[in-house]
Amino acid sequence: MNLNRFRFLFQLAAFMLLVYGGYAGIDLGNKLPTFACVFNSEGSGGKCYLGMLQHDLNHPLKSFLGFAGGAFLISLGVFILWLVLLNKAWCGYMCPLGTMQDWITALRKKMRIGASEYTWENRSRIKPIKYILLVLLLIIPIMISNSLLGLPTLPSGLSMPFCDICPGRMMIPLFTGDFHQFYIDYSTTADLVMTTLGMVVTGLFLAGAFIKKRFFCYFCPMSALHYVFSKSTAFRLLKDGAKCTKCGDCYQACDMDILEIADDVTHRNLVTEDCTLCLKCVAACPEEGCLEANFAGQTLFESTKEGFILRMAMERNTQNADS
């Protein structure tokens, strides 16, 4: 299989579904484990769960003993069911922001501009950021209607803190001709701060994606939320460590620079917190059956010597055509 072609077409179809599906009457609900932006109101074929999650948490805590608690558990359950379907491949194949970053990377390569790389020291420093953002987007909405530890409640302008700063709020509606999210709101101090941060983060998203593959994914709280449930999903990246020669081809192919994919010969399930399940590592592996994409015990795609040779030949032909 030509994985690059398959993935490009799959991402394109997913982008059309999530960004324009609403125009065709498609609605996959508001609990999707990917950035189908709620602010893309008319075009969206579904909505991101982080928006719903922040909305659910913006209630007095005592209300969770009743209807609000049941509604929250149902929402979380639907999110987990969607996640079971594709696991973190929602990042590698379905996410509109991920697809945009891949397009920006392709543009950079066409311009023959080299990419930036993180040192391992810097990677260890930035790894907690996605979890910090996840905790903040959980705590801040709760503190609007509740006083925690005796602290004062927060202004209502912070009811959807992550949506306010998410680059998807501005970037995704652009593809339906909606520029209304590019603004700074001076109504209140909270609105001023959050909309300004949103502009800054969107600028960092565009600049970062140009110099580093999948730049935003290193900081993504949705990715952190995925990882909490990823070990119990049906779709997995599996490795037979006995067949691994530690050649490093899988690491070289990985957009997220995950060293464990090459070095770890102990664990069977190799989906890490930064993994996007793009399966480039499987395509790059020259060892028969060493890496595989597996769904509910069934092999969907695995590394083979023949496939490796054919894919390398296809890549050389593509590179020669580009030059």
C-alpha cells in the first residue's frame, strides 16, 4: 500500500466531512475526539468534545448529583466510544488542525526549507504542557460556578477557555469564508485577555507548523485526553520486539520524533502520548511483521520487506519528479 497517498486521500475526505459536512446535512454530534470546531457553525459535520466538556463543567458541583451528572457521563461515554473506533488515529487521519499542519509541512518541503528539531531536553520540558492545558480547561469552567478552596469564582467570560485560544476557532471557519473569529473583544478584561491570547496562539500555530512537523500536536490537550483512554481502545500500534533490529527507520519516519518506537523492544502496544497513529513507522519498517496496525485483534497493515522495498522505490520516484 502507498501509505502516503492513502493517508492524503483519507485526510482530505475527513477534512471535507468535518469542515463542510454541515452543508450536506451531516451531523456527527458534539462529542467527537477531534477539532471539528463549534465556531464553524454552518459547515461543521460534527463538533469537538472539548467544547462540550467545558460547557458540561460550567455548572454548580451539587448539580452533578442529578441530571447534570448523568448528562456528563453520557457525553464522556459517547466520546470514549468514538475514541475506541480510531484511538489516536483521530490525530493522524481525522483532525482538521493536524491536516492543516501536514499541508504547511508539504509547502515548506516544496520551498526546500529545512525543518527544526527539538532536543531531547526540550522535549522533556514541553511534554507536560498538554496536560497542564487539559487540567486548566477542566478547572477554569468549574470555578465559574463554584468556589474551590475558598477562592473567588471566575468571570463568565472564561466559560470556554480552551476554545478561546484554540487555533481551530479562527483557522477552520476560514475554509467556509468566515473571518469573523479574527477579532479582539474589549467588552471585559477576561474577553480582552482570551481573544488576544487566541490571536497569539494562532500566529504561533502557523509559524510553528512551518518550521516543525506537527508543532501544535506536542501541546494539544485533546491528545492528552486521548492518551488517558488510549490503552483500552480497539485500534493499536503493535510491535514484535524480537524482530526489531533497531535500525531507526521508524524513528526517522515519525513526525513526532518518538524514540520509543525504535528503542522499545519490551512493550507490545506502542501508542505513546505523542503518537498520532499515522502509521508511517509501519510503512518505513523493513522487518517482516515487526510493526503492525491492529484493530480488535485483526491485522490491518503490517511491515513487510517487499512493501518496504516498493515504498522506497515510490518515494525515490516522487523525489526525482519533484527535482
